[in-house]
Amino acid sequence: MEQEIDQRLERLESLYAEQDHVIEGLNDALARQDQELVRLRGEVEQLSRRLQSLKDGISDIDPAHDRPPHY
């Protein structure tokens, strides 16, 4: 009976160690993904501002002034 309890306890300790390792790996992956998400959000904001700047520049162009000579 005592041997069976010892085996079960060893099994539980092994499972705990394995789960702890998996959780640590998942936590590391989540931290990396969070950093990547912050970086990508910054890039999207930068591209959005750049696109808006280009749109503003295009709207400032007078189409009548920029007609090709054949018109």
C-alpha cells in the first residue's frame, strides 16, 4: 500500500513538473507575442499616418491645373 502511494506521489510530482515547464513555455511565448503586437501596432499607426499624409497631399492638387496638354 505504501509503495502504491509513493508511486502515485511520484507520478503527481512528475506531472506537476511537466505542467510547470509547459506553463513557463506558454508564458514566454505570450510575452513574445505581446511584444510583437506592440511593435506591429506601432507600424500600423505609422503607416496610417503616412497614408493620411499622402491622401492630404493628393487632395491639395488642383485637377484643372494638372490636365495633360492634349485637353
